[in-house]
Amino acid sequence: MRQVILDTETTGLEAAQGHRIIEIGCVEVVGRKFTGRTYHQYINPQREIDDAAMEVHGITNESLQDKPLFEQIIEDFLEFIKGAELVIHNAPFDVGFLDHEFKRVGKQWGQVRDHSSVLDTLVMARKKHPGQKNNLNALCKRYFIDNSHRDLHGALLDAEILADVYLAMTGGQIMLSLAGEEDGSGQEARTSRKRISSDRGELRIIKATSEEIERHEQALTDIDQASGSGCLWLADLTQTSEVIEN
């Protein structure tokens, strides 16, 4: 599956009030691996940036004066996202702004969902962690993802961080923490999540030999006898064998 993790920065919070996109950042992931391909573009919004928005992302009006207009970058942008699943945190916000920009350029461009499907990681996070904070900073802390370099919001930076968060949320266990175990510094020991290189080889699958399987079954039988027929693993093994035989 080809996925594009996407984020935008804007002049303000409401597209309906005439606010515009000023930055787009995208990171490509294929088969849960980073490909190294990104899309990053600053855009001249042809309007002033709200002070509150500027405090969030730090992008100034002056820095965008020589940047292209949205209609000048729309084809390259659509070429990058075409056919991919867009992974976005709080998707209605970004998709709403993109749809607004498409409409300004011309009806022939349609809407975002005419080009790509959309997955909202905020909806996913709320289902996995109900009643908890689920903004990007909170998720980074929950999944032990380093975002210490995120002093200000930035579309490409936030897309890269969201990619790590999304893979952590959908990849099962990402840390190991044993109660009472410390790493020698007074801190609880845990593994740190690290990004796997996109050019790594396929993982080897090593299956048990027939001799190892026999020893395993004998060990379960011994446990079952010692516990008075209380070995649940043996019962599961027996059921699995019956299904295979049938």
C-alpha cells in the first residue's frame, strides 16, 4: 500500500473566512517503509497571516512573498498524492483547506477524495485512547517518539513525526517495560523505538524443526500432568492439530 502522510500550515483557522494554505509537507510510505520521497512547498497566500497562526508555525508574511501561488503548484502536488491513502491528523481541517484551494483554482480539480482516500489518525487515536489527550505531542510522548526538535509547527516536520506516530499506533507493541526493572540510572528500562532503514532486506523466517516441535509438545505434556490437566497451551495445541488434520 502506498501512503502519503500529509500536513499543512495556514494563515488562520477557517477556510470559510478566506484563510489560505501557506505550507504543504508530505512523506511517502510504501509497505510501511519510508521511501525517502517527500513533497514540501511554501505557498504565497496573497493575504496576511493571523498573529495567532504565526505564533504556532513561525512563518512570516515577508518570507512568502517570492513563493509560488497555489495554482502554480497544484499539478505537482496532485501528482505526488494521486492514488495514495492520505494519512492526516485531524483530516477535516487539512482536507477542508485543500478542497477550498482546489475550488479557487477551478472546479475541474474536484476535491481531495477524487484523487486519494483519507485516513484520520486523530479518529484512530481517540478510539485507541479514549478520554486521553490525542494531539501530536501527546501521542509522541505516549509512543516514545522524539519530537524535541519541534519548537514550532512545520508541515514537513509534522508529517515526518506523524508518520512515526502512525506506524507506532498500527504496529503493535513498541516498548518493553518490566515492573521494577531499572536501567542503572534510576529510570525504568524500556526499549526506544527507532526508524528502520527503508533499504533493509526481508526478515528471515525460521521455522521449528520436527525435533524441536516434539520436545515442545513433551514439555507441555509434562506441565499438564504436573498441574492436573491445567495446561491451556496443550489444549490449544490439540485444537490446532485437529483443525489441520481435518
